[in-house]
Amino acid sequence: MYEHFYNSVKASLRSILACTICLVGLLSADNAQAQIANNTPGAISGLSSFFHEASLLGALESGAVADLKLRHKSALVTFYQERQNQAYWMSEKTIYSRAEDMYKAIDEAWTHGLNPHNYHYIEIYRLMGEEDAQSRAELELLLTDAFIAYARDLSGMRVDGRPMNLDNENWKPQINALEALQYLNSGSGDFKSNLHAIEPQGQTYKALRRELIRLVNEGESEKEDLLPIFFEGVLRPGWGHAVVPKIRAYLEMPKLEHNNTTYDDNLAAAVIHFQKENNLEPDGVIGSSTLEAINRTNLRKINQIIANLERLRWVNTDRGDKFVIVNIPSATLWAIENGKVAFEMPVIVGTPVRATLSFNTVINGVRLNPDWTVPPTIKKFDILPKVKEDPAYFADKGMELIRGYGSDAKTLDPYSIDWDNLSTSELHSIRMVQTPGDHNPLGRYRVLMPNRHNIYLHDTNHPELFSKNERALSSGCIRMKYPRQMTEFLLEDAAGKWDDERIDSVLETYHKTDIDLQRSIPVSILYYTAWLDGNGHVVYGNDIYNKDEKLFEMLSNIDGIFIPVHNKRYAGDLSDAQVALNR
């Protein structure tokens, strides 16, 4: 599968290796037969003296091989001490097949969105062809050091989440160097299996890797010469605009005579089809979201896939047999039970100004007939301006004003407050509480999920908003289209039998009622701008909070982004560069 790719890249590498700026391939089949044995390692007698002569210990002590710094010196010392300074990747005369497998993994690191040059890429290739003891010892150390870095990068979060409003403790950290080396100490002895175990196993992750390879193979299309396409405002069917011929050409529609600029019915049908494919409102109106999708070039898609591969590695997949996932950009919730999707539903998430944050927590209960305490931002920016105009606003909305808690709590008369001269601290001291009922913004159901962001799942008194495809419309909390379905799903884990009759009897009281669960149900609020549809196809969503660019910048600062074609690192052919992701 790889032979054509690796031979072509190797030929290019030999001509420009001194510049160390090209993508390299694996050894050719002929060289591989001469240099790399297909057997697994057996007894290694006398190897300590071989390494001693080759100054292995000196390299370990200095923490460098030639001019290359070993990134994990301490772990390497421990690893080889435990092996009595015997090699893992080779014998005195033979390089094991596992060394070839490791090099192949490095060569393919870009398919994970990683940079092969962070794993001693060029130097390992050079040393694979050397046979003297010193070169073999250097190769041994570089392979182990590269393996540690590679395993760590695939294991968890490589960036500091705080600049992106993420709590680092919410996400899976990278394993340490000694934990990475446990893969090499695995009793199975099957290095390919160990490599496979390192990689994330989720179907979405595998699908995004395949999509990344496809995009790199495909390269830029001729349609991208038409981009960018921009105009002010929106463009509706029946209107005319100078950009219409470019949009027709982008959607591969026949060119009209006299360069007609009318947005006709045929173009509207093509636009609606494009909108459906891109998870947009299929209304035929070309606005900012549709233009964003049109202007998404091949390179931008590649960057988007790389950002989402990184995010997928942050999530701990050990959630048990029942859990809930919400993806913010797709505004979708999935309830998972026993490895299958129990149900899926649309949700409404926060606007860009009042964004829903990403985090992990647990659901520990359900509240029927919730009241609603107005958050500080809504008090200040939404309610206060209306109250200044008319203090009767609170009575119309069924709201109570309360200062203090418990026995010290006092209900306030809105007409007794000087709203025009109220300080911020005085405003915060007043709780605005909306009583339970159909008028309540939380509707009749709220999911109890403790978190410091005060974000939760709930019903809504504006169900008409679910008819929209783009649903970043809330003040930060997550509104569910089918809250009763979620309630029933969760109450399976509550004490006693909660059938429809019992739930309805509580709802009819209009009294706030909390129902505890007998076990906690994990819930993850995630941010993926690329996901899979029901048929397993990759969907590119809009980056509603502009988080992809920030993450991509952070990844670039860590190790640089390596994209074989777009980096123009070599002149080879990627047509055969595929990855067997369904091993």
C-alpha cells in the first residue's frame, strides 16, 4: 500500500536531505530486505559491550545524540538500566522489524495532525542506512526518544486550555514518559499492536484521519480560483448581484448567456442543496454562514480537521455504559446507553457573545417545575433596561425580587427601588426569581449537573426556535427540544418507578421538585467543528465561537503544522498514501 509513496519520497529526499526540509518515505523494498529483519527479537548476548563501545552511556549522560537533544533523558536512563543496557530496536547486527514499524508511524504522524519532524524524522532515516556500532547506538536512542514523544502526543491534551476558557483538569492529560514506555514493556511482544493501542480508537477520530488523507491527496480544486466570494448583507432568490456568476461557477452550474447576474430558481435549488450538505438553514438565502461554507478552501478544511483531531484526544472515553454528549457547534445532544445511541435531539446553545463553555461533569438529578434565578449578565444587560422603562415588567413575567437567604430573605417591591441609580453591587444583591410554570424560560424540566459555570440542560418556553438550523441563540445554557425524553432516560436511575403518571402528577402541582439519581451519569459539553452525520460522512460545521483559529495557532506554536502537499516539502505523489484505519 505504501510502496509507491515511500519510493517516490525517498528519491526526492536523497537529493535535498542536506536542507532537511522534505517529507521522507520508508526504505525501499530492496533496502528493507537487506537492512531490516522480519523476525522479532530473540536473545541479545554481548550487547552491553557493543553499546559500551559505541558510547551509548555517554550519549545518555549528555542527553544528546550528535546535535540532537534527547527530550526524555531521565526516562531513557531508567528504561535502559532496567534492560541492563540492552537494545530494544535491534541486535548488534540486525535492525528489528519493530524499528521499521516505528519509522512508518513517524512518517504517518501527519495523518494524526502531528509533525513527523518532532520525532527525529530526518536523523532516524539517515541512521537506518548506517551499519557501524556508533550509528546503531544513536539510532536506538533516537527511536526510543521518538516513541515516547509520539505516544505522549497521541495520549492527551498538548496545549494549555486556559486561553480558550477551558479548565485543564476537565480534560485528559498527556501520559508521562515512563507511562509511555510501558507500551514497550508490554508482555505481548507485538509492537504493531502496541502502536495501535496508542492511537485513539473512536470512529469519529478514524473518519477524520481518513478525511485528512483524502484532502491532502485531493489538493486544491480549480473552483478555489473563484474564492473568496464576498458581498455585504444577504442575497435572496430573485435578486441580482455581480457575484452571481461566480457562485454559479462554484456550484458547477452552466454559465448563462450575457453573464446574467440574476439569482434564479435553478441557482436557488443548488444553493439549498449546498446548505443541506453543510448543516446550514436550507432557505436559499445566501448570508454570512453560507458564504463561510463556500469560502472554506481545501487548506482551511485541513486545518479544521487537525484542530478537531487534537480535541478528540482530550476526551476520556471511559465514561461507563450510560452518558450524555452535547456538541456545541452542531447544536446536538446524544444520549448513549450500552454502547448505542439511545436517542439524539437538537439543542439550543449560547450566542457568540454569551458562549456555552466546554466541560465535563455528571448529572445527579432532575428538577421538575424549576424556578429560574436570573444570571448576573442577563440582569444587567437584558432586564435592567426594561425595568427602567416599566417596573411592572416583573409582575408580567411572574418574577419575585428577593434580597438575602433563608430566614433573612425579604421579598422586595419593584416600585420601591430606584432602578435608574442602582449600583452594580446593589443589583447583584437582588435575586430575580421566576416562579415555575409554562412562562418560565427553563420550561418544566431542568437537568441537575453541578459545575462552576452554572450551565445546565433545560426545557424552554420558546420551542419555535428549534425550527432553525443555526441554533446559537441562548444566554449560555443548553435548551433541549425533547426534555421529557431526557427526563425519562435519566429517571431510569432514580429510586422507585417514575412512569408517565407519576411525572405528570408532579408537574401538575407546579411545585419545584428535585429527584436524585442513584448513580451519576457523565455528561460532556464538547466543541467539535467537524463531526459525522448519520451515514458516517464528515460534516464541516461553522466555527461559531472562532475557536479553531486560536487552537490552530497554539498547535503551530508547539511544533509547527506539517501538511505534506501544502507545505510543499517534496515533489512526490501522495496518490497511494493511504492509512489502514480499520485494523
